[in-house]
Amino acid sequence: MSLSKPSEIVFNLVASYMNNLYNNPIKTKAITSCLIATFGNYIAQKTRGVKEIDHDVLSAYGLFGLLFGGPVPHYFYKIIYKYFKHPLAILLIERLLYTPCFQVLSLYMLSRFEGKSHQQSCTNLQRLYWPVLSANLKYLTLLQFINIRYVPPMLKVLVVNIIGLAWTIYLANVRASDARRQRRH
């Protein structure tokens, strides 16, 4: 039984992605994160019903994904899996140390990439940090545990990318709502 054309195309794309992930992990994760962050922000803008896409925000998300969203988690997980094997230990370190720090980095750098000053970025960070971090811990902890514990190693990045797309849409909507509130005041 041969694969139909659409199935064959998807299979070949996934095989190519997995090959690149194995041979060039940082580059592949950086580019993938860039695309996911850009696409997630695009979806968020479209679902909010914006008449014209804000390309500065779109670029900020893409740049963050390229420079930080792929490489930082790559090195974190490379180190954590080297020293820890128990899924619960990995989850606790990821949720209690990495996630709070990465949220600071993401909220601050997204603001900076959008052209905001250091002071504006710090103010946005202070306003959004706790609501975003608590939502992350509340909604993504179970998904992270499932990924750490049950997903085969070769598919973990793919699963994280799917979760990352949903998270990017959420984060973009939270930041946009906050920006609208700030403009009204």
C-alpha cells in the first residue's frame, strides 16, 4: 500500500525536519521557534480582529524565537538531562527555576524588540510577569510532565513546538490586552 500524495508530503516534511533536528539542532530549533512565534503572533492578531497586522510586533516575536526561543531551551534541556534522569526532578527544575527566568527574558526582550525603552520594558514586565507566569504554571505543567515522562525523545521538540504555538497565541493576546489598557489610561 503506497502513501497518498498529501500523506507522502507530510511524511517527507517530518522526516526532513527530524533529520535537520538531529544534524543541526540549534539552527533547526531557532528557525522553527522563529516561525512558530511569528505564526502564533499572526494568529493572535487575526483572532483579535485587527484590520492591519502590526509588523513590528510580528518581527519582535520572530526575532525572539530565533535568538532565544530555540537556543535557550536547547541548552537548558541538554544540561538538565545530563544531570537528572527522574521525570519529576526534571519537571520541578523546569517549572520552578527555568520557567520563571525564561518568562522574565521573554517579556522583557519582546518589549525591547518592539522598540520600547528599558524603563517601559521593565514596567511591562512588572505588570505582566505574575499573571503570565501563573497561567504558564497552571496550564502548561501537566503538558510539560506528559512531554517529559511519556513522549519519546525524538518527538519531544515537536510536542513542545505545538504547545509553544498555543502559548505564543495566549501570550500575544495577554500583551495586546495590556497594551490596550495602558493606552486608555
